Amino acid sequence: MLTRYAIGVGLGAIVTFLLFLIMQAVIQNDGANLDEGPKGKLLDMVRLTEDEEIQTKQRKPKPPPPPDEPPPDMPKPTFDSSDVSQGVDIGAVDVNVDLNVGGGGFSSDGEYLPIVKVAPVYPRRAQTRGIEGYVLLEFTVTKTGAVENPVVIEAKPPGIFDRAAINAALKFKYKPKVVNGAAIDVAGVRNRITFELAD
């Protein structure tokens, strides 16, 4: 093993010596002296830029767009005051006004009565096109006098006034129907809302 190291070191020394000899030969054979200038002529290219005249344009601002026309006055829809419950006209119903001073929350029996009816918002699309019509709704009057589950039974033209009529009906207030001194829900109450444009 010692002989291998000795052979490796000897070969390394020989290769290094030979490399030094090659480098020395390359340095001595360089014929170009550093004192000599470059051979040939060098041209310096300089590109001259012409003065460009700056052209200015006077731009006028665009005139503002004309103001939009104000929306026309909203017509007030008319209501059919005939609430129909199971085929009975509310105008023809006798309300029993016997006052019973007792411990109950409601003192007398009687049918439901409309207290507040909110006018619906006339749809802008229908208003601008001059469309008129009506919506027949059916809903439940609850014990508290609120409107619940309004459903469109008939609409002319269909789909135009449905949402406005339902939103208005949900804001209606009724005096609830009272039976034996207790308020009850009344289902099947119908109300027709008419949408007409004012002249």
C-alpha cells in the first residue's frame, strides 16, 4: 500500500512539472507586444438625431351627456275593496257587536275586517310601457291580523304585477275573525289589486 502512495506522488510531481514547462513555452512564444497599438482604423459611429418639432393639439373636452328625463309621476293603483272569503262579500257581512266584558283578549265575536291596505309600487317597466292590469290574490289572515302566504290566483297580464301585488298584500293589516272570544286564522281570503295609469 505504501508503494501505491509513492507511485501516485511521483506521477503527480511529473505531471505538474510538465504543465509548468508548457505554460512557460506558451508565454515566451507570444509575438504581440503590449506597446503596439491596435492595427487598422477604428471608426466611431455617432448617430445624430434631428430636432423634432413638438406638435401640440388643443383637445376640447367632451360635452357632458344630456340629463336623464325625470321619471313620470307614479300612478296610484286602485283597489277593489271586495275581499272575498269562501264566496262571501265582506260588505254584506253583519258584524256582531255584542260587547262581552270578560277576561279574554277579544271581547266580541265577528268577521275579519280590513284596517290598513298599502298601495303597491307600480313596476317601472310596466309604467314606461303603459301597461295596465290587475292581480287577484288569495291569502290567510292570521290571528294577529297579518297576511300570510299570498298566492296569485289570476293576473292580467301574467307575471308583470305579481311581485308588486304580493309585496303590498304582505303589508295589509286586518282585524282578525273572532269566534267564541278567541281570534282564529281565516284562509282563502281573496283581494283584487288593480293597476291603472293616471291620465
